[in-house]
Amino acid sequence: MNRMTGMNRWKLLKNKIVWDISGNENHTDTIEMSGKNISAIITYGIDENGKIVLKRHLYYPFLRTIPNNTHATANQTYGGNINPQIYINGEKIAEKPFEIAFDGVISVKSADDNKKVQITRHLFPSTDKPAYIEHFSIKNLSPDEIYITVDSIDDKRSGRGAKGIYKFNAKSNYISEKIRPNDSISVDLIFTGQKIHDQEITIRADIELSNRKNFAGRIFNESLVLETSNPQINCEFAFAKLRTCESIFETECGLLHSPGGGSYYAAVWTNDQIEYQGPFAPYIGIDGVNQAALNAYSLYVPFMGDEYTCIPTSIIAEGRDIWEGAGDRGDASMYLYGLSRFLLAYGDKNTAENYFPALDWCVNYCKLKTNKDGVVESDSDELEGRFPSGNANLCTSSLTYGGLISAAYIAKELGYTDPYQTYLNIAEKLRGDIEKYFGANISGYETYKYYKENDLLRSWICIPLTMGIYERSAGTCEALFSEKLWTENGILTQEGDKTFWDRSTLYALRGIFNSGINDAAYKYLAKYTEKRLLGDHVPYPVEAYPEGGQRHLSAESALYCRVITEGIVGITPAGFQSFILKPSFPTELGYIKLKNIKAFNHDFDLEIKKDDGVYHIIVKLCDGSEREYICEENSQIEICL
């Protein structure tokens, strides 16, 4: 992948980015796009001769292979040889792109060397079928009638899996037509994957393209719409919503959100789905997104037995199996935090009553895992042993604390007086023990050691800040922004290392906003956003580097959105129809609007303006009524809808 420095490769339009290609830039990139029955990782760009580069790696989550492990998703790779060749008056042309754009669909505009034709490709997955589609038109730009021939593609493959024999087809029809000046013809290249005895599906590429655009348009314009004075943040927020909403697949146990990335489909994880994405789902308010979150939470309930064995890290293969190779990663703490935040924002009392025993089980499990120093032990953390985490790490205890506070709010809403007070008492003691056990001077900063023996700065020192623990916020923010941790790609996992994970960078930015360090946080968020949106690997937050090659895992996109909703806007759920608001953004940003928030049993807009250190807040309800509030900087208010 060719790297540019000091400039952006892409240009920004509203909810669209465009790469204007000049000369032979020799650059390729990858992007993942998903529908309910397929995920497509597409490599696109131009080679050293200016010709189009196009490779597809297609994954079919409902087609499981053998053995039934985490990565057992049937998939196929198609290179540049699976590409209908175009001829003008019998002469083969070289297709050379001059513009590539993305707005939920990849659009590639190309021409031949003589510029007689323009080829416009649209690349996208079907929203609901096991199909990936390349729908392209060929337009005659010349003053003369020309004769266009397009080779056919008929690539048939098969494979074995847990559901029998699978068939994979790539198909386009042979075309031979005369085209008058300014007229066009269309070509459809369609890739499908099915079980051997399934009836062949009928694909209308134009209808599928319309469905994909409508899906993206709904995400962009109708649900949780962000408006600020920074168009890059607005667009990245819209794209991140798309990524987190599209990576939901139909499985034997219903809709499931999954990370993607070429490895993780038809499965859920207690960090990615339960902790990262689930709490964000209700704000979007799309039925399928909420249902996928509920399905994920329900999959763990059968593992909550009287013996208090740890719940699994991941439930894989459409719910058929589990993976727990890293032992207890603090998964009950992740579940407690993620589910309690989801239930509050979801705002449905009956759902909360049904899941309350699961919350209580997690509280009891964490109590059993509490050591003599009062913090919660676990075998590892969400990094699963990639970096040391000791017997008790900061993440597990901080998540437990955050989960206890939210679970207490739920108990109060349900009228469960004893659990409410018990959870608050446990949380208060745990907060003090976190300070005593983890509080330390590391590399000259008054922050936290990540585990007892730790003597290097770690990225996850940020997590107490996201849970409302601010005793060491000043030193922690200084450490996070220091040259020991912060790089142009975000925060290093550990001081002196080269590994970065976007998830910790996004948690850190959220926590720094929560701490009221808004000017510095905004500066770094703006830089991070510009790099991810308009740089060389676009347009989403990524997983990690060097591991995974910066895959577009979906839950990282949810974490980006939560930097806005929970960091800058400062929403913390406090009840089924109420939330705490602690805004934190610089005067430079000026204002922020979130439209069509579909949480807390309401559909409402939230508008915040900053003037002389005071936040002016307007809440607009769907019935047309408005409420106004004033909030001092570094203060919070509770809003009851």
C-alpha cells in the first residue's frame, strides 16, 4: 500500500468521500462491506500502469465449514481474472480509473486510453441475499456509433461444510451491442454462495443497488444524525454508524452482530458485541440492530450457573460452540457493564426484568473473584494475553465498577431496593480499592499501573475515566497524550512498543472528554478522524497494527460513535427515561446537534451550544415540545424525558 505524507488522498463531500486520481498513483486499499448474508472485503485501486485493481474476498456467515471453530466461515477469493473484458470495435481496452468514491457503495469511474467510453462501476453487497454485486455501465463518449462487446463470466466452484456441499458462482452475461453517442449499456457481475440444493436466487442488480443506497441513506439521514461545525467528524460518524449497523448477519439463532475482518462471523464476543457495540445500539433505534444486541446478550445466559464458572469469551458458529482459550478475561465484568448500559438506554422495563438475574449473577461472580485487596481478578483481559495483565488488571475492575453503577440504576427503576443499595455499596468500596491498588506514578505520571507488577505506561489507563473515576484524570490524560504513548495512529498499547489498537485510542478519547480536557481531546480527535476518513486506509476505525493489518472490524466503529455520544455530548444512562448529561467540547467546535436519538423510550433531538464556558442545551421531543437547560463547564445535569 503506497503511503502519502503531509496530504489527504481523499476529498470530502457530505456523507461521501472522493479520490480524484491524477496520473499513475499506484495505490490500493481495502474496505469491508456487509449484508445480512454476506461480507465482502474488497481490494481496489490502480496499478503502476494506471489500470484498475479489483480483488474480492467474499464470506458467507451462514455457511459453516469443518471444524466448527471461530474462523470457520465459508469464503471465496476472486482476483482480477474474474472481470468481464470490454472491447470497442473488436479491440480490447485497458480500463483506467480517474475517480473512486464511497458513500456506502464503492463507485469507480474509468475510461479507455482513447477516452471513447466511460465505465462506471458500483460495488456493494446485497442487503439481504448471499450476493455481492458489481453493477456497471458503459457510456459512449465519442461522436460516433461504436460496437461494444463484453466477455461473459461463468465461474462455478464448490466446497464442503457443516451443512453439506456449498456452491459458489460468479456470473455475468455476454454482451454485444452497438451504442450511439451518449448512450449506455449495463453489465452485472454477480457473486453468490449457497447450499447445493438451494434454489438459485434471482438478482436484479438495479434493485439491489437501490436497496443498498436506501439502507445507507437511512443510517446517514434518519437515525442519530450528527451535526457539528466539523464536517469530517460529521461524515466519519455517519460512516461509523453504517459499519456498526451493516455487520449484522442472519444465523440459526437470529440476527447477530459480528466483528467481521475476514475472521469473525456468526459469532459474538463479550468485548466487541457485549461491551462495545451493544450499549450504542438503542440510540440508533433500528429494530434489527436492537434485536441483534438482545440476541447476543441472551446467548450468555445459559452459561450463568450456580457453580459460577466464568462465561465464555465468545459464542461462535451461529451459537453452536464457544471459545474460551484466554480463560476468564473479565468477561462477566464486560457483560455487566455492557448489558446494564444497553438496558437503560433501551428503556423497556419488561426486558430489564427478564435480564436482571443475569446482571445479578455477574455481580455475584465478580464478588467471588475479588482478591484480598478488594479488586477483581481475571486470567487476562480483552487482549487475551498479547500483553501482560497480571492476576488483576485495571480494565476488569473498572468495568465492574461502571457496571455496578448502571445495574444499581436498573434496580432502582425496577423497585429492587436491596440490590440497588448493595450495588452502590460494592461500587463505592471498589472505587477506593482501585485507587489504592492501581494508583501509581508510572514513567513520571500520576496515573495507574495496569497490574500490580506493571512499570510501563499502558493504553488502558484510560478506562477509569470512561467510568466516572477522575481521581487521577490530570496525570492520566498527560500520560495518554505524551510521546511515550501517543502516535500519529493513536495510542500505543504499551510504552516502548509499536502496537496500536483503535479500541483503546477511542476509549482514551472518550475518557479525556469525560475528564473535561476538551481542547486537547478535540485536537487529537480531529487529527485521528482526518487520518481514518481521508488518508490511505479509509473510511472506518480499524482494529490494530501490526496484527490484523488494520482490519475494519465493526465494533470499533461503534466506539467511534460513542466518543461523540458519551464523550463530547456526555450522555450516561441513569434510568429508562433519563440520562446524565456532562457536555465536553471546545469553543472551537461551537455547537453540536444529535437528531433522532431513539433511546430512553423517546425519539428526541439534542442541541448544545457553548458560550463563555456555559453549555446551553435544548431537548426537542417528537411531540414538538422543547426544554431548555443550562450546564456549567465540567458540571453535569440529569435530564428526565
